[in-house]
Amino acid sequence: MRILVIEDDAGIAAGLRTTLQQRGYAVDVCGDVASAWSALRTERFDAVLLDLGLPDADGSVLLQRLRSAPATVGASGAALPNPATPVLIVTARDQVQQRIAGLDMGADDYVAKPFDIDELDARLRALLRRAAGRAAPTIRHGGIELDPAARTVRLHGQLVEMSPREFSVLRVLLEARGHVLSRQQIEERLYSWDAAIESNAVEVHIHHLRRKLGSGSILTMRGVGYFIPQEAA
């Protein structure tokens, strides 16, 4: 899952980046509205953490622009900017009326600084779950059960050991089951701007997942990409 952190305080931004990366997210950081808007117009993000006190404009300007934007199709085939991208406001403005205003402008949730990182992560997971149309905290498909909070995968009840990247690839494919994702689309969900990507990384991860979950767990559409069927075999 790829997160855009929009925060002008370098210390807070660095702390969020490090902590969220340790929890399996790909994280990009912007320090102002202009660069954040450029990022949202060119890249696909699963969620946005938005500060309101930004140097070039109030964060609410970006939020309103995002929610009213007509989506256009980007190079990867994704709609950019995506007006439905979940937005979690993270700000020092903690008055009740300020929270109400933020939510009424289109934010999905609101956290006041200072915040507890475990609570912020839980709220982020809830946003991602709702955006994917899931009510349950775990993702189940046939005999596979993926728990985003515990970052565990079980096959027919048995724990399956996975690397962080394998877990992320499986989660992306499970969230999109029934839809074919190209290698580029998968990479865009897993890697931040500064990440080094080996040319065959996705193929290697999928090979390992098939070995651990069964050869038919992930299918290939030749020349297009990879997918998990909507209905389990």
C-alpha cells in the first residue's frame, strides 16, 4: 500500500516515513500543496496523510481540489487524480469545530497532533479497508487469510512465512482480485519514489507466492499481467 504524507515539518515527516515503512507501507513525502498536487496528478496513492498548516496554502485547499477534480486516465491506466483517494487529516488544529470543518470538506478521518502512531495506523487501516469495500478486518479468499494488522498470512489455518514484499504483493492482488494488474501497476503500489526496483522483482515475488500458496493461487494473463480470480478455485 502506497501512502502520500503531506507534511512540512521535516522531523514529523521523517518519523512518519520511517514508522510507516517499518509497518509495510511505501511512503512518499511532500512538504507543500504545489508538490503534493503534482504528485496526486501523476502517481496513484492508496491514501493521503494531510497536514493543514502548509507553507504555500492551507491543506484544505488541496483537499477541496482533490475532491472536486475530474479524474483523467494516467499512463498506468489509473484515474489521476483520484477524487476518491482516502484522506486522513493529521494536524495540530484540535478544536471540535475545526475537526467538523475538515470532515465536512471531504476528509475521511481526522487526527490531532500529538498522536499515537498505533492509533494512526489503525485509522489508516480502517480507511484502506473501507476504500476496498471490505467490512472485515481480514482478507479471505478460498483457503487464504491475510491479516493487515498483524501482517500475517494463513493457508487453510496454517501460518505461512512471507517476506514483507511478498506480503505486500499478495495484499495488492487480493484487494484487486478479479482484475488483471500489470507489473507497472503492482510496482506503483509497492515502491516509493526513492526505492530501487530490480527489473524482475515482481516476477520473483509472484514465483515465491505460488510456491508457498499453490501454483494456481495467482494467474498470469500473458502479455498483460497477473491476477487472482474473483472466485476461489
